[in-house]
Amino acid sequence: MTLSAQIGLQLGTLDLEVELDVQAGELLALLGPNGAGKSTVLRCLAGLAPIDTGSIVIDGLVVDDPATDTLVEAEDRPIGFVFQNYLLFDHMSVLENVAFGLRARKTQKSDARRTARDWLDRVGLTEYADQRPRALSGGQAQRVALARALATSPRLLLLDEPLAALDAGTRASVRRDLRRHLETFDGMRLLVTHDPVDAYALADRVAILDAGRVVQVGTLAEVTAHPRSRYVADLVGVNLVAGNVVDGVLANASGAHVVIADALPGPSFAMIRPHSVALFRHTVDGSSARNTWSGTITDIDRLGDRVRVGIEGQLPLTAEITVAALDALGLRPGDGITASVKATDIEVYPS
Amino acid sequence: MSSRHRGRRSALPAPVLALAIVAIAFFALPLVGLLWRAPWSSAWSYLTDDGALTALRLSVVCSLWATGLSIVFGVPLAWLLARVEFRGRGAVRALCTLSMVLPPVVGGVALFFALGRRGLVGQYLDRWFDVRLPFTTAGVVVAQTFVAMPFLVITVEASLRQMDTRFEDASRTLGASRWYTFRRVTVPAIGPALGAGAVLAWARALGEFGATITFAGNFPGKTQTMPLAVYLSLQTNPEEAILLSILMIVISFTVLLGLRDRWLGRVDRPMGAFGV
């Protein structure tokens, strides 16, 4: 039981070129900024958007392959889909919503209702069976949407931002519930989210999607330990410089140089933690730090007793210093500044 | 409280209020005029008269048939216009709603040359199926459907365009075919608009005169609907015409009053579900 998908699709300004694999019993989170194409990937897998190139194979069944002109309709794919905002049918009772998929597949009405009732039991909403969906809270609506999607026994469950429609107050408890219910489903699960907290709490592995490309796959710990995209670097809060290493110096596309300690030559990422960046009012002479860059302060954000200083220049950087240091230097936005980092504080890994 | 009420009422500019009152009077006065001239003492005998009852029954039956046909053919047409992009869609829409702006008599003439015994299609209906539409009750239904269906089509089309199509996506991912989705998700979602469109189409069919008299003629018991009976009796027996007119007004007014809040008031909300 695996999902293997190579998705190529041009849709307006979105240029999607994605390769994904989900193993049996695994929950993969597709994490990325808005507009990266996450929801479109789900639509392709569900059969709501045909792909231009590539192929989608669910559990050995080829559901989309333009090369051989194969396209299995959405209703014939072994999938369940939990939509953002849940999309419960408001002209039916909660029970009829859960029974809908079975009825659509020509299951006897009484059998469909019995199965639907079992599912409502499982998600703890038996007493809402005869209510209209509009009577439900956001968390309850999500459970009904999950029960509705799982009632047809899909092999692949797709979840599109299942927590985004909830307010911050209930999100944590609904997330815990969702985790519990997802653990009881032994098929493949693919979750789309823009919130790393969801991915951390629910997923076995994450795939980072940025501008239509999967830029990184792994456990969340692996992904955040060595960011390979601006998106993940921002998420973790580190500086990331992509470039080419020649003779212990990494040069990026705009010509900035980063001196590094012992790294192999070739295309690499250099990760600079903000607290490794030291700031000076004037150019420094005779320092042990191998790197000094001059720039201009763009913004100063206080986070408790630490301060994040954004610097624009040949190498855009974020530095983290103490409030005391900020006061001593008297820094303000627009000031010229010299930033310095020791080569040994920079982590380098091949890209 | 009372001063705040006064304040709110005066927020409406006086000229607007005055013009609105003139408009209301414009609609109310003809009604009052009819009631004023109605021969109330002989009302019962006129209204229970065989001719009047026959015309009334024919009107109700034909207008309901026309409404039914408008729904059966109009909803798929509205769906096509709302959801399928094809070349010349604008032209097709204009063609299908043309009879709203066309003088009904012109519509009747056109129907005659299309479906009459010597008409473009009518000659084959006659020759092959022995079906003749002009001057028959079925012809009345055809004429009424011709002028009434566009009201349903434009109402339903607007609602289909507004509807959140992701509900249909959700239905498909649950294993529902396109047809099942259309019946169980799309149609219920546009229910209020469908109801409103059906009422409008029915009202238009009930009042139809020009196309009916041109295409179906004016035979009592066969093609003479209420509007035709009113027009005819106006020349021979004005008192009867007045009473028949009042009867039509009462029927239409009651239906509009009864259905307005239920259907017309909710057209703007096709499927209001959680969190959308």
C-alpha cells in the first residue's frame, strides 16, 4: 500500500513539479507557504484536477497518467478528502452527511445509516446525528468531515488545512482529537498545512513545498536541522546562504563571500544562526572572526530581553543581540553597521 | 425610544419617500378601481358560472404544466449556461431569454411558423406523429412555456454561478457520480432560487395572453384561459370581466404573498454551510 505521485501541472501562474511518496500507514505532511501549490497537489491526487505530465499510482492502481491517457474519475478513486472548512452538506442531517458516500456507492439505506452511526460513535457525536451541520462547532464539524471521509473505507486520506478554519482557542484541543482519530486509520494519510505546529504534532514525515517544488523531505527534526529553503530557514529563524564553495569560501549569486571552516567544494548551503552574528559600529581590525560584512539596519524587533536586528547589504542577515548591547551601541533603523561571524560558527552542508 | 424612531424615519430623504409613495399608489389604484366598479351583488353567480370556472381550471392546469416543463428543461439549460464554457454561450443565453423582451404576439406568430401544421417542425409532427399543437390545449402550454421559462433560467443560472462548487467536489470525492452529485448536492443547494424561479415562471404563464391567443386561439374549454376570458368578456359583459380580473388578482396575490418570504427572500444564499 503506497502512494507514488509525479505531478506536473501548469495552472495559471502556478508551475507545479512535485514528486511524492507515502508509505503504508504513514502520515506525510505537505508544508509550505500560501500559494505554493499544496491544495492543488491534493486536488490532483483526488482527481479534481487532471495532471499535465507524470503519473499518480495509489496502491498499485494507476489513477492518472497522461502518457497512456489513463484518468480515473474522482468518484472511482480509493480516497477520502477532508476539505478546508469541511464542506458539510447543510441540507442534510449530520448522519446523512456521513452516510452520503455509502449511499452514493449504492449501499442499502439501512446499512449505510448503520455504518454512519458507528462512525459518529467513534468520533463521539452520536447525539448530533439528526442535527443540521450548522448546529456544530468547528471542532465537531471537523470530526463529522473526517467520519464522512472515512466511512467509505478509503486507502488514502487527504486532509486540506483541517485546522485552519478554527480559532486559536480551540485549535490545540481539536488538534489533539484529530491526532487520536488519525492514529486509528491505518491507511496512507497526506495532510496539507501551512502551520509547522500541525506538521510537528501529526506527521511522521514532512515534505516542504515552495513555489511548486518539493525542496525538502524528512522528519521535521531533520528538515529544520538543515534548512534547504528560505521558507524553512524563516520558519526556524536562521540565516541561510546558498552558493558555491571554492577554496573554503562560499560565494552566493549576488557575489557576497562567506568564509567557512573545512567544507567540501561545490554547491552548498551555509546556515548562520542569528546569535552568532556580532555587530560593530565601525569596521573591525585584527579580529579572529573571518567574516565581516557592512550593511544598513532595516528593522529592530524586541523579543523579551533579546533583540532581532535586520540588516540589509551585500549579505542580508538577521542578528540576535541583547537589549544591553542594543542600548550600548545605540542602534536605530537606517544606521550603518558592520556584522561579523566566526567561520567556525557557520554550518555548511551540500545542496 | 420614540424620538430615535422619528430620527430614523427622517433619515429617508423626503423626495425619495414621496416618489416611493407615488409608485405604491400607481400599483394600488388600478386594484382599487376594479374593486370600486365590481358588481358585488351578482358576484357569486358570475364566478360560479360554467364559463368562468372552465377558464379558471384551464389557466391553473396549463400554467402548472408550463411551470413543470420550465423546470425540467430550464434547470439543465441554466446549468449549461452557468457551468460549461463554450463558444457562443452569450448568444445562446440571449436567444433563450429573448422571449422575455419580445412582444408575446410576436412569439406566438413565431411559434406558429415553427410548430404550426405547415410549420418548419410542425409539418413533421403532424405527418409522422399525428401531433397538432396550434389551437389545442397543448398549444397553450407550449406558448406559456415559451414566455415563462426564461424567468426560471436566469434565476437558477445566477444561483448556480454563486454556488460554491467545492461542495460538488466534496460529493465527487465521496464516490458520487456527476448525476448523483447534481441531484443530491447541486439541486438542493439551489433550491431557494429554483423555487423563486418556478414562482416567477408560473406567474408569467398564468398571465400569458399574446402568445396564447396567437398560437392557440380562443376556444372556450380548450384554449381560452383566464386572461383571454377577461379580454373577451370586456367586450360583451364588462361586469364579468371585472370579477374575473379580481379573481386572478386574488389568486396571484395570495401565491406571491405566501411564497415570497420562503423563496424569494433567500435567493442570495445558496448553501450556507459552516465556516464559508
